[in-house]
Amino acid sequence: MEMKDRIIGLLTKLGFTNGEAKFYLSLLRKPGATMGELLRDCRISKSAAYRMEEKFRSLRLLHSSENEWRKNLYAVPLKRLAEIVSAKQRNLRKIELELKRLDNLFELSQSSGIEEPFQVFTDQEEISEQYTSAFSKKWDHFLCYGSTERLPDVAGNAVENAWVKTRAKQGRGADVLITEIGDYAREFLPRDEREFRRTKIAVDPKNQNFCLCIYDNDAMILENDPELGKRLISVNDPMLVRLYKNLFGSLWQTAA
């Protein structure tokens, strides 16, 4: 198979029409070509060529001089096209993973008695604000399960430090069951008594990307997924929170 046919075949596999693939290849072979030259080379109508040009511009696969935007057209090299495709695939992979992850939340929400049992926050400022908003609610004790490394990691070091100081100052207690002994855990463990905290350790490599915090009828999950990044999930359904509490109670009783 000739290189030309091989390239056209690969481009069509990416979603190009046969005409678009030939138009793009002509641009590669004749950098700086005018629209008239491309029309003759590809043997297509002027309206079809202009549609392709606009499409490639929108995809950032084509550029030209600012003053002569219909002349001296250039296509991005095949290597750059491959990089654009790769980036798009990574974004699609993230969307795929997020949809799968949200599927579990959606299934749970279908059995919920309230309209929005979950809220997902990914903006750093919103995450920090949501995390600290727990102090506006009435509770005197909270439960925490997972990797406590995710607390400063997701909410931010300053926010987490202020959170602990505020909680201790107000005399609100905590039961913490940690699944990972990291830098933050080693830092706070010696301060358990003066910060009104009881800590148990149950190392579990499978449960280290998140930290679940339960405050009476509310709960938050702070998570840092290797592919999806940081986010906070607010759980607003008392029924689901009770389920988390029961699970926490079972884990707490069996932990050392």
C-alpha cells in the first residue's frame, strides 16, 4: 500500500470522510497552498472545500496568515495531529471513568427520597468552601474512614489545619479509622488526645484514594483519583448517611 493510501486510511479511521482525508493530505503535501490550488488538486467543489477548511480550523488542524486567511494554508503535521488525537482520547477516557463512577451514585440516588442526594465539587475553591461549611451544621462528633492523606491533599493544607484547630477549639470529637499511614497521619497521631480524637489503623491499599467524613445526617467524600483528579462529593441523603454510619461502626469494631 502506498504511503498516501495508508495515511488516508488512518485518517478515515479517525473519523475523517474520504474527501476530508484527501484535502488534509493535499495541505500536507503542499504547505502554503491557496484554496484554488487545493480545489484543482482534490477535484472538489468550492463549497465543499470551504466547509472542510472551516471544520479543520475549528479543530485547530489548519492555519494561515492573518491577512490572507484564504491563502497560504497550512495543515498541522501528522505528529501534531497524533498529539491532538491522544489528548482527545485522554479526555474521553476521563469522561468514561467519570460516567462509570457517577453510575454508582446515580443508582443510589434512584432509591433516595430527596431530589439531589449527591453534589460533586471539582473546583478547588468550591471544595475548600464545602469542606469548611461543615461547621455551620449542628454536630458534636464526626466519623472519618479512609486515607487521611486525602484531607490536606484535596481540601488544602491550610484549610485542613484550620479545620482541625477549629474543631478542637469547639470541643467537637472525632473517631478516625485510617487506611494509610502517610506523612499527615504521622503528624497528627501524637496529638490525638488534645485534639479530641480517637484513631484506629486498618491499612488497606484498596481504600486509599478517598476519605469519608460523616457529620450526623451529612457526609462528605474527599477523593483524589489518579485519572479524574481531586473532587469532593457531598452526601445529603440521611438514609445513605445512616448506611455509611453502620458500615463505619462495623469496621471500627473489627479494627485494632
